Amino acid sequence: MDLMKELSGLLQQYQGAQPGQAPDTIDDDFDQVAQAAPQPALSDGLAAAFRSDETPEFGQMTANLFNNSNPQQQAGLLSTILKYAGPAILGRVMAGGGGGGATTGGGGGLSDLINIFKGGGQQEITPEQAGQVSPEAVQRIAEQAQKDDPSIIDRISDFYAEHPTLVKSLGAAALTIALSKIANRQFG
């Protein structure tokens, strides 16, 4: 039997749900759906949460996810952003293109990332390198990437759809929006 069909009652309660209406079981409900839903559905739900006016800004949410990620996931996130936004984004953020005092605190590890990419050959960030980057720097990188190309939200959503346990750190409003999007996709 299709697991999504088994979860139809659970999903129906989220169809059209508003972020302020999250039931106490939201974390468990999200876990159940994340185990059964196809990854593209989960990614669409997460993208809807990132784009919602009822959740924090994309950069802030991405920094939260980065902060709650293990070193391998942090490296994967940074590699994903740099793959789609390009390493030149780091220079724009350091130069202030990302706003908000991009060079405060030594750049939060950004200068190290810039030096890594100056060599030309490396395309992936290692967990050790990611560990040198602050969540604040990730927020600025994500904000600049979104300004340059709004589709970065879809790429980050795809990445974190592979790590749904972390998505719960975004809070009830984001989970409600994600589940509502999945429900609308399933029944709409």
C-alpha cells in the first residue's frame, strides 16, 4: 500500500493550514510525512516555507539549518550554494554586497573560502573548511545568492529534503507551511 495514501488523513489536516495553527504533534507528523513523501514533494514544501512571508527570511533560515547541521551537512550546504551561485559570490559578500557588515569578525571564515577557490581546482568544501564559517556568514552568503538568483531556494530545498530531521529546527510555522504544500500537492 502507498505510504502517502496511509497518511492521507494526517495530510488532510494540513491542507490549507495556516502557520499559527500547528498542532502539538507537528514534529511527529512531519517525521511521518518525511519518511513517506517523495523527495521532490518534501523539497517543494520546504521551498514554500523558505518563500513564505510568515517565516523568517531565507538567509536566516539557511543559517539556522547550517548551525544545526553536522560538519558534513555544513560542507554540503556550502558546496551547493557555491556550485549554483559561483565562488564569486564570496567576494561580493566580503565587499559588502551581502549587506549587514560582511567583514565584521574577520568575515566569519569567508576569506578562507575565497582563498580555497582562488586555487581554481577545488569545487567541494570539506567539513573542516565548513567548520571555519560562521552561521552569520552563511546567512549573508544565502541572502546574496538569493538576490543573484532566486532559484537558489530550490537548490537549498533539494539539499535539505535529503536531511528532513534538520528541517524540524525551523519551527512549527515552517513545518506547517511545508506540510500544507505537500498536502495540496497530494490532494490539490
